[in-house]
Amino acid sequence: PAPSGLTRVLARADQLVLVAPASPDAATSLANTQQWLGAHGYGELAARAVTVVNGVSRRTKDDVLRAESVARGRCRAIVRVPWDDLLSSRQVSPQQATPQTMQPQTRLAYTALAGVLISGLAATNTPNTMNTPSAVPGRNPGEHAD
């Protein structure tokens, strides 16, 4: 979102995904983002964030390690997504970039990311915060209070 809408979005967010490319600037960008979030009252949201380092390869190993050292202990999880020629190609349409056409390591990384995000949703949707009768302890799904 635009800067004016960013604080409105962050105020409503229960999870945050911080994506950094595997580049020399990744560690600085992550540090600046974490610092900004903390300085503007979003430290708890930043602590629950998932950091994704995108485009990881042997060539970017040192940059990835620096970025992860900044994120480690400051977010809930770090996920590495490897470089995948298919995803970086401008000649491939979104319809052609399917899980079946991705490299196995890329599919595994995105599956891990999905699992981390789902576990975060499950943590925020505890019985105390859900508004369905089935979320009330001691009741079966569909059972309503009289």
C-alpha cells in the first residue's frame, strides 16, 4: 500500500511476510524494516513476521547468511526460496509457472512457507477469538447455546 495506507493495513494485520531478495542489500533492508516497525509501534507484529529470502543460490550464499543473521531472533520464522530459472524468466506467463513446472526445491520452499503461514493463522484463530459456536470449548460444531 501507499505510505498513507500502510499504517492502516499494519494496524489490522495479524501476520506479516517480509520478503528480501538474496542480494547485498538484503540485510540492510531487513534491519531498516525491523527498525521502522519497532519505532512505529509494530514491534509485536514484526516479532510474529515471517522473513522470506528469495532467489537463494550458491552465488548469493554470503548475502543470504547476512540477511538471516539480521532476521534471526527478530521474527517468527525464516524461509529460503531458491533461485528458479522458470520463475525468473520474463518469457514465462503466470499460467505456465505451476507447481509442477517449478524445481522440486522451489516447491518444497513454498510448501514450507505455506505451512508457516497456516500455523500463524491457527495461532491467531484460537477459540477465544473465533466467533462461531463450534469454537466454544465443550460444544460440538453446530451446537448453539439456548
